[in-house]
Amino acid sequence: MKFYKHLILLAIVFSNCSLFESSGIVIEQEPVVTLSNFVEIKEDQSIDEYGLHAYLLTSTGSVKKNESIYTILNSFDVEAGVIQQLDVASRGLFESKSIKPGHKYLVYKNPNTQNINRFILHLNLVDYIVYDWSNDVNVFKGAKEIEKVQVVTDGVIISSLYEALLVNGDNPILGNKLSDIFGWQVDFFNLQPNDSYSLIYEQQYVEGEPFGIGEIIAANFSHNGTDYDAYYFETHERSGYFNQFGESIQKALLKAPFKYSQRISSGYSHSRFHPVLKKRMPHYGIDYAAPLGTPVISVGDGVVIEARYRGANGNIVKIKHNSTYTTAYLHLNGFAQGIRPGTKVKQGQTIGYVGRTGRVTGVHLDYRIYKNNQPVNPLNIEIPSSEALKDEDLASFKLYIERYKHLMRHSNDEMLAQYF
């Protein structure tokens, strides 16, 4: 309900006193009162960043140690039954027990009753949860706007990329991003003195505060006297990094280590019941049920870094595809001819055969992918396409990258910040 203050200006209009002669009687005209103006003055109607009237905000605070959603709302005289309904409505979006000290919150009132009817809990600088019982009980997620600023930077490697980034005042996260982009071409574990980088990336801000690193827009990496370039580009069908000729600089990994589809018998899990040990434990791979002796192929080009019997894993082959991705193939019946540490393999090449070696209950292949030495779900990981841009996209791509090529050539400037 909106509050209004009304100011009514009354203008009293007096006519000139007219004298009318009528039968010798003098008549004086009565003053006429008219409503000449009506001005409506409202309470502060400004809308805040959450879409609510700013004047309804009644309190702000931070979660203290041992505080919960219940204790906070209860301190504002919210009924226990309402709190219970809010807790039920929040399930699947935010578990009440996940609230942590330091989380900031805002409290809004009902202008009629002055009772509290909205509670906003911030999970970080961007994401927040809205508890709303102004009408029906409703809980939903929201996010603040992230402002993106393009920044240009460069550096020279003396001992390591990580050190070069720190010396140059750059965020070390950029090192991981560069490794993801150029990992198919550059061995980031064997960088040389005087290797160098220049790049343009998105620095993210929320309400003027640094929040994180977004996409690398364009990059050049000089390694062993060879320059490699990459530009992030999107079409209607795909997105990824391409060199100045529109060729993808990333290689695709096959979706599965078989030439023909096989049935998945067990998935990736942080807590799977182990059929042999009879207890729950992580299973960082995908199990394929396949006949004994089925050929297993490498999902991509790479170098064999392990090929041996390894206890519970049985016969295992591990292949390093680049400085980012490594794959492993467990419980093999045996190895293909020539498969040993140091052997270079091609995508689709047979490296071993499905077996039941190690701690297993049946014949299967346990296939795993590691990104930056951390296991990831092979079914969920997104590997960019290795196809070049189509002819119809090349013209706009080459026009698009000219600006970034110019900026990187002149990256001796300490920083360039330009709002989109």
C-alpha cells in the first residue's frame, strides 16, 4: 500500500464587485471559491537493486556464530509456523543448515502492519536467496549484476608462469586459463626463460568490488620462439578459441574409449557403495560393461605415462594428452603391442583390452578423466569442437579480431580498461 501526502492549494477568486442596478437595488457578487491546483506528493518511491521499495528496508546485518535462519527470523517476531513453511519452500534451492557466519542479510517490512515480510540472505557478492511471505510463502534465487571490464596485460617468464603472473600483478587464475587454451600446443610443465604472454581478459566487478576473472578474450603465447594466438569467438552454433585463420586450437577427446558403444554399468560418484569392500567410497570414473578382450582405444593423441599392474586398479594405462587433460583405463586384461611409458599414441589407437584385473567383481573397464590433475566426470565435461570456423563465419571473425590484435601488439601499456 502506498502512502500519499496531499497538498491542496486553494485559490480564492474574487470578482470585481459589480454593481447592478435593478429596481434601485444594489447587488454585490459573492466571492467564488475554486480548486485551482492538486499536487500529489509521494513517499520515497525509489526501487533498490532487489526490485523493492527502498523505504521498506528496515534492517541489515551479518549472520553471527551459531545463528540460524530460525533464530534470526524469530528475533524479528516472525511466527514459527511461517519459518517452517519458508524452510520447506527453500529445499532444493538452499538448505537452511548451510547458512554460515558472515553471510549478509536484509530485512523488509509490510508498510501496513510494520511486520517483517521479506528476508534476503546473501551467499556471496553476487548470489542471494529471497524469502518472501508478503502474500504466499515463496523462496527463490537472485543474482546481482556482474560488470565486466576488459583488461590488457603481458609478461615475460623467467622461472615459471605462476611467478611471472605474480610479479606482473596478475591473478594466478589466468595461468590455469592459459593452460586450458594453449595446452594442446604448449607444454606448460616445460616452459623456457623468455617465453612470454600477452592477453586481454574480463575482470568482473560487483558494485565496484573485484569479483572474479571471466573469459580470456584474446591471447598470444610465445614458447621456444614460436608464437601461438587464440581468440574467443561465438557463432550461432558453437563457441571456442580459434587462431587468426579461424582454425580451432583445441583438440576434441572422444566421448568414450571404444569404437562401438558399450553399456555403462556404474557412474561417477563421490559416494558409491563398493561391491567388494561393502562400504561407501568415491568412484571417480565411468564403468563400461563390455565382453572380455574388447579393444580399448585412446580418446585422444598423447603420451603413455603409465602402463603396468597397479594393485586394486589392476592393469592400468594412463595417457597424458596435454598439460590439462590426462585419461586412465583400469582393470585391463592386457596391453596392446608397444604400449609402455613414453609411447606416443594417436586418437582411436588400441591401447589395451577389457578385463577383470585388480579389485573387481566382474569384467568391465573403469575409464577416468583428469583435468589439471583433478578427476572430473567424463559424462559431464565439455570438450570444445576441433573443427575450424565455417566459411560464412570467417569474414566477421577476422573483422572482430583486428581490434584485439592491435591491442596485444601495443600491450606495453600498463592496463586498458574499457566497458562493454
